[in-house]
Amino acid sequence: MSRIFLLLLAALKFGKLVPTVLSMLIAIGAYALLYGWRYAVGFVAMLLIHEMGHYIAARQRGLHVGLPTFIPFVGAWVELKTMPHDAETEAYVGLAGPLVGTVGAIGAWWLAREDGPNWLLAVAYAGFMINLFNLIPLPPMDGGRITAVLSPRIWLLGVPILGWMLLTHFSPILLIVAILAVPHVFAALRFDRASAQAQGYYDVPPRTRWEYGLIYVGLIAFLAYMTNDVDRQLRGIGRADSSQTQSGDL
């Protein structure tokens, strides 16, 4: 009887993994049609590592959180079923995704930096870019969750950044992010430090604000540098391949 109970318990635990595994496989299949299966697996792995950073951090803070869900060409997310009780907890969970995701991107870059395959270097670039993009200081992006510990008014800095990206790199995903950001922009405009909400949810020691602020700015600087550097490497590889092709034709 105890063995049957254990088998049922294991099946229940596995059942919770089914939506995540299934959505991952669908995402890999969709990306593979355009970019090949190796890059598709690596790209989805970068998303998974990023989201697991949020998942682990949320569990550490005692929050009820669902496993990652993937939608091809949109991204991935974990669902917080219980919300953070203060801005520091929100920032902690928000920061964990880009931090852990950056470690994953560094791992891919390290393996590809010398004689590794070009597709793996492209995966590293995607990893750095994903985490940098997520640091835009405006909810629902992770940067908005992190900067909430400083002041919701910082979200207003994300408006021109997102607007510039919409104008220069328009995509349906950016449009969705912009629509979801609208209520947060109005919340930032109405934010009052002296209000009861600010005295409670946003009451964070100055030292904590400094710590999160420095980590946030430092992570942006590092990711911007690595994104640009790996992009330069990929462009160099592309030019070299093009030159070799032209030489072969001659």
C-alpha cells in the first residue's frame, strides 16, 4: 500500500511538470523550424535558466510560485500565486532572474569563446540580450520590479527607452509590453512617498536601496558590454564566412 501511495505521489509531482515540459518542447520545435535545433535548445535553455532564477528566489522568500511556462516567440514566465509583501521582496525575486540568467549566458559564452561552435556563441548573445532587455526599468519587465525598491517614479525613465525600442525595433512583443506597462506609468505619476502604501510596502532602509541600485546598474553595464562584444564577434564571423564564400566563387 505504501508503494502505491509513493507511486501516486511521484505521478502527481511529475504531472506538475507536464505543462512546463510540453511548452518547452513546443517552443524548441517552433524555434528549430527557423534557426535549427541546436540553437533552439540553447535559446530555450537561456529562458529556462532565467525563469528558474525567479522561481528559486520566490521559493526562498516563501512565495507560492508556478513552474515556468513557454510560448514561442513571446518568451517565458513563472506565475506568482502569492504576491510579494514588500518592495524588497519584489526586487529580490525580480533581480534573481537576470542574475541567474547572466550566469547561464556567461557559461555559453565561455564554452564558445575559443573554438566552440558559432551557434553556441549566438546562444550566449541571446542570453545576454534577453537579460539586458528585461532590465528596462518599467513593469512588467524585471527592471521595473527591481527599481520599485528605489522608487516607482524611476519607472518613468523606462518610458522613453521602451518608446525608442518600439520606433526602431518594432515587434508585437514590445507592443504587448507597452500596453501592460500603461497602468504602471500612471501609478508612477500618482506615487506619493507620504502615502500609507509608501510607508508600508515601499518602506525600505537606505542601505538596501543602495545595494539593489548598485547591483542593478552594474548588471546593466556588464550585460551591455557583453552584448556588444559578442555581437561584434558574431559580425566578424559573418564577414569571414562571406569572404571565404566569395573567395571560393572566384
